[in-house]
Amino acid sequence: MPLEGRALLFVGPDGSGRFTLANAIGVTLHIPMVTSYTTRPKLPRETDGKEYNFVTEDTFKEMQGAGEFIEAVQMDGFYYGIRKQDCQDLLEKAGSLIAILSPEGCEIFKREFTKTLTIFVYADRDTVIQRQIERGDDPETIKRHLSHYEEIMAYKDKCDISIPNYDLASTAQELTKRIEEFLGIEHHPDSKY
């Protein structure tokens, strides 16, 4: 049975700014973001429980075996998943949630929720490389991310909204208006975005 509530699903290549945009819009519109679980190592710039919940592979597999995940995918030898209970808790509290997903995860979420809006955030290859360098990603991580760039970009046309992100403020403003339309709420002109 699908989960009752609205899910804003952000998809895009690493370095596109999808997390930054999702976070800004979540703060502006008071929509909580569900945090994924992963077995990959924490990057120096990340905080456990914010970008991801970092767990061991054994813990992840136990959770998966217990049917806790609404979606679970494997990428580059690491597991990623979002707990169904975390989604239910956020929906009970706010009626909507934001999730950052891979294309595969997005397809699963679209089947599991009664109402979804898929948002593809992107930038050209050179821009995403530069952003990853600026945020301190090591060359191996950047190479791993870029190995999926074309595959992820191919998902762009399958999303409800596809938006380039070269200027955070203008992209957030445009996206906020479109999300407010989806949610059926009036745009507040004095909003930061």
C-alpha cells in the first residue's frame, strides 16, 4: 500500500547542487528531508545523521533483511537505503518530505508514494568537477562520481521538473515557486527564495 503524503524527489549528478537546493527549499517551505543510510565511508565534510546515516555493511544488511528499507540500492560497492519508518514519521509530522535519490531509488519511491514530484538538478560536467574540487572531494571520489554522470543525466527527461543549477539563489527561487504550485500553497514574495 502506497504511503500517504507528498514526496519531493531530488535527483542529479554529484556536484549539481541537489542537496544544497533540497536543503534550502526544505528550510524555506518547512519540509523535512529524510536521511539515507549508507555503508560508504564518511567524507571529511560530512556529518553523520545529516547528509547520511553511516552504518556498517552488516548493520545495513540486517536492516535490509528485516524489511526496514523502502528502497535500497548498491552503487560502486556501497549500499544506500531509506527506512520506511523514517518516511512515515516525517509524513505524520509534516505531510510532505524531501528525499535525495539515485534514478533507481526515484523509480522505487514513485511506486511507494501517493503523490510525488521528481526534480532533476543538473550542471555541465566541468561545473560539477569544479564544485567537487572546491568542496574538497579527493580525485578518486570525483572519478567515481563522474563514472555515473552520463547515466544519471539520461534520467533528466523522466522527471517532472528539470532545472539547471548555475546560480543557487535564482535556481532556488524558480524551484520554490514550482514546488509551491505542486503543494498548492501560495507563493510568499517576501520569501528568501
